[in-house]
Amino acid sequence: QVQLVESGGGSVQAGGSLRLSCAASGFTFSMFDMGWFRQAPGKEREFVAAVSRSGSSTYYADSVKGRFTISRDNAKNTVYLQMNSLEPDDTAVYYCAAGLRPLNVYSDRSYMHWGQGTQVTVSS
């Protein structure tokens, strides 16, 4: 039973921070690239960040570069998204996802497993 369970979402003021966690089970976590995507009301799901299997490579959308940090702990089967300097445009449901290489980390079509999402709301 593959599961990805996001947590850590909530409501914050602009400029604040949140750390999202995604706990994985039911598959060999260390063999998968992990990504974070988000979907705002009325908008398409978009790429946020991704990290390679070992954690040695990271990728970010231009909109979050310098503010967000993705990391993973393979011993804990968990991927994180540290979000700083949050902006109202960051408001969305955030999803974690797992995919096997070769893959385009920026494309949601590359990912096989998805979490249920966690809401992030940033007020101004």
C-alpha cells in the first residue's frame, strides 16, 4: 500500500514560514525522486521543487527559488519543504509526489505516486 502523507500546512501571514513534511510508506523511498507541486484555486497544478534520490540534486521553480528549500531524509522516508518569506501567491494545496528515473522532474506526468495534499494559506 503506497502512501504519501503530507503535513505541516496551515495559515500564516505574508513573510512567515512553514515546513511541510511528506511521510512515505509502501515503496522503496530511496529509489525515487521526490517532488512538491501545488495547486491554487482556479489554477493548474504547478511544479514547486524536486530532489533526487540521494538528495544531492535539487530543483526549484523560479517563483520559489531562494525562498523554499527541499530536502529528504531517506532514513526516515520523509521529504520536506521549508518555505520562508511566504507570499499570498503561495496559497495553494501542496502535494508531494514520487517518481522513478528517468524522469522530467518538472512535469507532474513523471510522478507515479501522490499524496493527498495539505493546505497552505498566506494572508497579506
